[in-house]
Amino acid sequence: MLAEVAKTPSTHAIFVDAGYVYAAVGRLVAGTEDRRSFDLDAEGLIEAFIDTARTIFADSRLLRVYWYDGARRRIHTAEQQAVAELPDVKVRLGNLNANNQQKGVDSLIRTDLESLARHRAISDAALVGGDEDLVPAVEAAQGYGARVHLWGIEALGGRNQAEPLLWEVDSQRVFDLEFCKPYVTRRALVVEPDNEGVPRPGREDVRFVGARIAATWLATRGPEQLAGLLPGHPYLPGAVDQELLTEAEALLHYSLRGQADLRRALRDGFWNHLQSQF
């Protein structure tokens, strides 16, 4: 008698190192790695990755997309929140140090990749990244029988993926300029206000403006977002800090760029008002 063996459908997942993607796509399309200089349509790019995987792994189903990024105190920025709300996408956050360098992202990738492979939850993994520190993650997943496919972004005049990583994976794919261009938009150059002839505001004036902006922010965003912001004190997520700075300069008619003491006063006023309301 022949035993009937049940066939388990193949499953794949996509693991995206967002730091690598921003740097590589920004350099390729916008000529800079500075996230402040361009906007990335993360939703569109993720959908393009899913479509590519659907073509490559034709007889496989998607488990989900893992999006790894860094944030101060691991508090989601508005951009990261939008990505987290996408269907079939899970955002995993490492930390950002004082130099805006990601910390802990590689270990998160390894943990997820190894765990899913060990539990036979995936048969194939598409890894979008380039750091040599990802090699142990690849080896661990392969040790449990999963195949790992390295995806990268075209690098003009060289490589942006470590050779040891290229050697370990089961296949490689590179997305070129034409693929990436629709998802990147250069931001308009912002000309900083000229303070010449404008009286410098006092710290108390700036602190008052910070409190005023905080009141508007709280009325607009609500207590739930406030509760998520408070654990990060005294740091503000980059998007909130930039919004605070822009609104304050508009109200003061004065540039706070390079004015470290006034920017501290602005944040103090913002935080003091928020904490007084919680």
C-alpha cells in the first residue's frame, strides 16, 4: 500500500531593510541618501516587490512583507505608521543613535528569518538588503531548508551589497533605475529665511510659540497620539520635530536653523504644554 503524502503549499515572505532601500534608491534616483531630500512611495514600492515575488514564486502564497526601519526610542514616525497600516505588511523597528544610524535592525531580520524557517512557515525568503551582517540570518534560514533570494537596488559605478552576502544566497536580483524611478519624488528646495534685519526673539517668546503649536497639535491629533509620543520625552520623532520647526518659523517670521538654544526653548514649550494636558 502506498502512503498518500499531503502536499503543503509553498509560502514566501519578503524582508525589507528600509534603511538600505532609502539609501540605495535615493542615491540612484535623487542623487542623495538624505531622506529629507526626497519622498519615497513606500506603499507603491512594497506592492511592486509583492508583484515581483508573485511572478518568481508562481506556485507560492505570500505570508507577509516585513519592513525593518529605525526610529528614536522605537516610536513610529507618521511615515512608518502609514506603512504599518498596509495589508500584509509588518513594521519592525530598531533604534536610531545620535548619528541617525540604525541599531538592532539586522538582529530583528535574523530573528524573524530564522524563526519562520525553523517552523517551516516559509519555503522562500526574498531579502532586500546589502549589509554583510545579514549573512548569519541567511545561513540560519538555509540551515532549516529555506531558500534565500537576495534583492538589491542598482548601484551606479559599483556595488551596494556586501560580497559575502552575495556568495551565501541562493539567487540574486537587482532592480534598476526604471523600476525605482516611479516611487521617488525629489522634494522642492527650501530656502531658509533670511534673519538679517529681523530682531532675534527671546527664549520665552519661542517657548510660548512651542506651547501654542502643541495646543493645535493636540486638538488635531488627539490623546491617543499624545500617549504614543510621551514615552519618547525629551525626544520628538523626526517628522513631528520638523513640523514643529516649520510652523514655529512661520509664526515667528524668523529662521531657527542653527539656533540651538531657541530650538531647545521651542521643544520645551511644546513638551510642557503636552505634559500639562496628560
